[in-house]
Amino acid sequence: YQGRKPGVYKAMGAIQQELGLVDAWVKLRKPDPGYTYYSAPHAKLARLDYFLISPIFLKQARIELYSRMVSDHNPLVLDVELDGLELKVGRWTFERGLLKDPEYCEHMSKWITEFLG
């Protein structure tokens, strides 16, 4: 299915890179990450299910792929042990200067309108 929607995979890769995220399944299950979806009528295997996480969680993470029972997707379960994880993140604050940016305000106004729909 990757060949059918190349734009989706390209956009997902760009978002992943921009946010500094990693594909937990690939990182934790090398060298053969396997597939999460099987289409019997088309005899196709695909990776459709993802957990994109910050690399700081990899040491505390476990990921398992279970056999499908009801769905056409194999359940993918991510477990992250947060006890003892020391995050060195500062407090987030909103950049007030954005409120003076007409393009930003217009974008957010449209987004809020669509979201509240």
C-alpha cells in the first residue's frame, strides 16, 4: 500500500523529522519490523500502524505485535515505563508575539472554526 499513497508517507516522514520523533516499532524490532496489516483478497502486507515517539523514551519502551483476532490489523501495543525517567524540559509558554501576526491569527481562526465545526 505504500506505493498507492506516496504523498502520505512523504508527509508523515516530514512531520516525523520536524518533530524529532522515531518509529518505535522499527527502532525496537530491528532488523525485521514486520507488518501490521494483511489484506487476504489482495494478498498484500503493509505497515499501517505506527507509534511515533521521542527518542528519550526508547530505553523504557517495549513494543509487541499480537495476532489479529477480529480486525484486519494486528494489534500493536506500546508500553513505556515512566518511573525513574528524568525529563529535562522547561516550562512551555505561549509566544505572545504570534498574536500580532495576521497570518498566524487567520490560520488559527480557521483551524478553531473547523475544529469546533
